[in-house]
Amino acid sequence: MNDERKKRSRAWIWWMAGALLIYALSIFPVAFGFAYCVDAKLISNERAESILRVVYWPIVWCMDHSPAVDRTMHGAGDAIKRALP
């Protein structure tokens, strides 16, 4: 296999890693947005929590089963704590 084909065959690894990183980090602005909506009485806390638990179930599962992940995620801001009690 030539160098060009090797580079192309490894490109999916970088794309996948980037997509997973963006997904994991996107919980912060989404949680802050939901916290704002809950504070402004635009959505109920229960509805916001259920939406976040469905969309971010892998992260929520990790938070429920790993104290280190839980501390890291909750340490990012109390908006996540309010949105995901």
C-alpha cells in the first residue's frame, strides 16, 4: 500500500476521535442552555433532565458508574448539577 492510501485509511480515526470529543464537550453548553431555560421557567426541570438523559446517555452512564467522571463533569459548573441531579 502506498503512503497516500495509508494516510486516507487512517483519516477516519482522527474524524471519529474529533466527533467523540465534540460530542462529549457539547454537554456543557447544552446543560447551561437547559439551566437557563429552567431558570426562566421555559421548560420544567424534569423535562430538561429527561432530554439530557436520553441525548447524553453514554456520558450520564459514565457519571453514574465512575466517581472520577462524576467529579469532573459536576466540577465544570453547577448548571450541570441542576440539570442532571
